[in-house]
Amino acid sequence: MSLLPTTSIANLAGYVGQTVTLAGWVYHKTEKGKLIFIQLRDGSGVIQCVIFKKQVAETTFATAQALTQESSCRITGAVRADARAPGGFELDVETVELVGASLDYPITPKEHGIEFLMEHRQLWVRSARQHALLRVRAEVVAAAQEWLNDQGFVRFDTPLLTATAAEGTSNLFATTYFDLGTAYLAQTGQLYVEAGMMSFGKVYCFGPTFRAEKSKTRRHLTEFWMIEPEVAFATHEDNLQLQEQFVSAIVQRVLERRSAELKTLERDPTMLERCVPPFPRISYDDALALIAAKQGVIEGATPLTWGDDLGAPHEQLIAAQFERPVFVERYPAALKAFYMQPDPQRPAVALCADLLAPEGYGEIIGGSQRIHDLALLEQRLHDHGLQTAAYQWYLDLRRYGTVPHSGFGMGIERVVAWITGTHHIRETIPFPRMLYRIYP
């Protein structure tokens, strides 16, 4: 027998009436006297395999009887179209080969608590819901990169170990770096991707980022993945238009290619179908007024004074007023990172925006126009208590051919949580890292 399957479950449409070999795992098995029904999954889909005792050798029937949940096997049989079957096909089995037995599989159809499932995350990812979530995640990642590539962006990889902080050191993981002092796990690739922007014009980085925030909310991970485009000669307005086109393209691709997964997740696609440009925009000032007017509508969304940052309840309240993602722009400059360009018409606010997803999912993108003036950037570093000596390489980007430029960072897990309608972000990454979770 071949070591590789003839085909995958996802490609069975081209093999109706033919005999194929599938390799996978037993998702579920039912015995009814002389009939055995095996739901086989191979990662590309699930198919029901029908074993009729009279039509197979005794050893084959015995092997099928011995199969347990998540046993791996190769099953050979004829592909038959059946409109009643999930996926539209069934396999009339001829032979069954056990590859790897699975004894006392810990995750059963009964109800399990979340802590138990997280402790067995390496197995939980095999379940239908988790499989669908991670399929959508893979589609989001592919859609994001392919769309940017098609727009002429160049992927520019940035270091995960850095000598300087991009947004302050209070929420960084630090480590000793040989004899060179302290290094930090990157909280963003943005400063480095700006160097790429000065070389290629349009670039993006994509990889894991780390935040040492002691947060236990459903929206936070200590390790998450972020994609960060940066564009030369781009204004704040250019940046917002890029973001809405980018997000819309990702959502529409998921709707087109992952409808089956969204159905498994019981995700109503209606709100996602509305995710088309232009997205509504409100200023930070308008956001404060809206919060004050809607006091008491959402628990925790209490009125704020100018200069306060928006919390999760405030973002939820704002987003609830719109049927598409909404930009909140021009936050107080003092709230934001040192590199954000002040509004020339009102220097107290920055040319920045957060993109809030509807349905209570909050911020999925943060972006801004960057300071391109050397003297102003040096002043902002001083205002934030950062030593300019550590940022000389970054300041060089303003010394040698500086240009106005803009960019943003999109968190993959938050986008996946929103698109899939998932309550907790921990299910949108294969192995979540949280305040009290680093195993497995």
C-alpha cells in the first residue's frame, strides 16, 4: 500500500466511482450490527466511511471494530456521491489499516471545562470548532499577506530581540543579552519596518509580538501576531483609506472561501457582509461626547474627561452605534507613542486612529502618521523619558532623506475573534500565552 493517500477528503469530487486511499483519524464511530460507520477526518475535511461486514474480509471488519476515537488509519474504498452526507460523499470501504492506536482519548463528547481543554490544547485543536477557528485564522493571514503583496508591498522582517523600546518599557519582557546589556522581546516591529519603508517605499512586517501586561481580559494575550504595513509619502488620510480597503478585502475573502467554517462556528455573516468601505469616522472629542450621552447603556462605559484613554466598555459602546468597523481618530498626543505626528492644526492631538470592530470586539488596528521632522522627534523622545542615544539609528531615518509616512498594526487574533464571533481571544491562536497560561 502507498505510504501517501491517493487524495484528500477535500478533493473527492474528482474521484466519484473510483477507489481511493484516505489517511486520517477516527473522529467518530458508530456500530450497528453488521454495519460500522466511521467519520474519518484528514485535516481537509470529514467523510463517512461505511463498512458492511458481508463486503469486506473478516480481518478488515475486526480492524474497524477495534478502531477508537482519534486512532490513525488508512482506509481504502470507492467514492460514492450522496447528497445527504456531509460534504456530499461517502466511502464504501474495502480495507482498513490501523496506523496508530489511540487509547483512552481524554477529550470525549461530554462537557469539559475550559481549564481542562486548555491543559489539553494539543488535542483540543482537533475538534470541529477549534479546527474551523484555526482554518479561518490561516485564511486571514494568507489574505492579509497576499493583498499587500498584490498592492506592491514588500515583506520586511524585523527582529524579535531589540535593544530599545518602541512604546515604553513598562510592558516589555526583558532578558540579558550576553555582555551587551538588556534586550527586549519586541512589542512591535514598527521602528524597524520604517527603515524598510525608506528603502522600498511600501513594506510590511509580520510576526509574533509580546506585551508583558498583567491583564486577564478576554481580549489580551502576552504573545500575539501582528501585521504592520508602512508607506512612504502617505498622509493620515491615506492611512485610513488603506486600512479600510485592507480589512474589507480580508473579510470578503473569508466569507467567500471559509463559509463552511463560519457555519460550523454558527457565525451569522450578516454583519461581516456590511464590511465595505468607506468606514465611519469619529474624533476622540466626539467619542467622549457620545460616551457621556449614552451613560449607563453599557456597564463600565462611564464618562471620561479629556485626556483619558478609552477602555474596553467605551470602545464597545462606540462600536455599537455602527454596523461596520469605525475609526476613532485624533487622540490626545500625550496618550500615544512618541513617534506619532501631532496635528498641525491642533498639536494637542495626534494624527492617529484606532479601528474598532463592531459587536463588542474593540480595537483591531492602531495606526498613525509618523513624525518625520528630526527636531520634533528628538523632543518627543525627551518628553517620554527615552534616551536619544539608544535611538540614533531611528533618528537617522529623519536625517537622511526624511519623508512624511504612515502605517498601522493589525492584531491577527483580534480580527479572527471578530470574524468568527469568538468570545475569547485564547481560541484564535494554536497555543495561547496569557498571564497564567504558558503550558502546553
